[in-house]
Amino acid sequence: MEEIRRMEPIEGIHGLPEQVSAEQFAPSAFSRNRKKLMMWIFIISDALLFGSFLAVYTFERFISPSWPDRWKIFEPGYLAVMTVVLLSSSTFMAVAVEGLKQGKNRRFGFFYAVTILCGIVFLAMQAHEWAHFIGLGARLNTNPWGVPLFSGLFFMITGFHGFHVLTGVLILSFIGVLKLMGKVSDETIELAGMYWSFVDLVWVFILAVIYLL
Amino acid sequence: MENLGSHTQEPIVSPKTFILVWVLLMILTGFEIFAAYKGIPWKNELILALMLAQAYLVSFYFMHLRFEKFPLILSVVLGVLLTVGLLCALIIWDGIHIIQLSR
């Protein structure tokens, strides 16, 4: 407890007390920023969740005698547009955060709004893709191509990812409104940007493992 | 004073970098989907390599992993890759067993 209490002034707005020597707070790799470290821990745990999902998918595919041909179900062009939308939104978010750091508020506002818009477009496209796939007769426990696990895993993994995108859109909108009211720090927006890029990162893996391999 | 606890030491990234990374990501995506659709030789290895390249660009440039200190980079990258790799390696023995049983 003593340690923690002594650490506090360094985080607050009071500045570094003079009686504390610099050696006492020699920078460790993990002491840079507490909130950011927490965000990294969350991202690692979430990455392990999706990693397990994709491992299970690969396992089921490995032991199944046959696996559906994805190009009979999905359109390459549609898939490309979905990927471009999500990758671009991640880029826009990075540009927005960079603008915020440099104090360019107009640039930040524009790219932030475009980021949220791209997220909504991606969700709409995914909903349309699901509707198309369900229309072909796929359910959680059956699919017309004979391997029931494919559609079950597809719905579960892309559903989890879609839920992450939905959460991201809600978080970004909420924080955006708070930012307009001047109630959030730049750091919060940067952390939200990290989450948004992570959602994009997960899509890179889902695209390769589920759609393309 | 407000910035003392925050991380203002990160260098400024120019928009050119982001445009370059975006263009690279688009090229990689296009090539990836083309390879999968046309079914060229070494398709799976190529897709996995392109996937890792994309993941590198997103995590290091958009999530600012390249500005973090080395131990944190190691924890994130190696931690996730090793754990998932270990999971796949362990699970594959089960898979081989199931395939042998079903024959």
C-alpha cells in the first residue's frame, strides 16, 4: 500500500514531487502507461479467444472428410469490398487519432465520423451476407453442403466478430458524443482506436482462415 | 502539467505513412483474394504469409505497437502466437487419432 500511495502523484496533475528521486521510478517496460497496458492485456485475452475459435475451426476441418467450397457460397468481390471497408476504417481511425494528437480538431472530427460510418457499412454488409447464407439453407446445425459444422462455426466466429464491430461502433459513437461535450481525454480516444484496429486485425485472420484457405 | 502522466513522447506520424500502409494493405488484400479465387499453386502458404503481413501492418502501424518497448511487443506478439500455436499443435494429435478411428 505504501508503494501505491507514493506512486500516485506521478499519475495525477500535481507533477513529480521533488523529494522523489528519479531512480525510484526508473522506467520499466510496463510502467509507461497503466491504462494502455490494461488495454493491451484486454486485447491479448481477446486475441486468445479468437485464436481458440480459429484453432477449433481448423481442427474440425482437419477431421472432416469434406469441406464446402467457399466460392459456391461467397462472392470474391463482395468479400473484397467488406475487407476494404474495414481496413480503411481502421486507417481513418489511425489518422483521426494522429490528428487529435497534433491538435487538428477538424481533421479528427471528419475522420472519426468516417470511421463510424465505415463500421456501420461493414455491419450492414455482414448482415446481408448472413441473410444470403441463411437463404441458401444454412443453419447452426445443418447446411446444404453436408458438413454441418461449417455453418455452425461460420455463424459463431463471424457472429462474435460482428458483435465486436457493433460494440466498437457503439463505443466510438458514445465517446464521440462525450468528446463533443468535452468530457473525455485524448487518451480515451486513442484506446478506443486501439480496440477498433484490433477488430480489424481479427478480420484479417478470419478472412484468411475461414473464407480463403 | 496535464500531460505528465500521459504518453506524449510518441513521435508524430505523417499522413504519408498511413497512406502508404493503406495502399500496401489494399495490395495484399487484393492479391490474397485473387490467389484464393484462382487457386494458384502454393495458395495456402501464400495466403498465410499475406495474412501475417497484413496483421503486422495493422498491429504495428495502426495500434502503434512499434512505439512500445520491446518487452511489451514480445509479450503481445510471442504470447499470442505461441499460445495459439501450442493449442493447434496439441489439438492436432487428437485430430490424427479421430481420423485413425474413423477408418
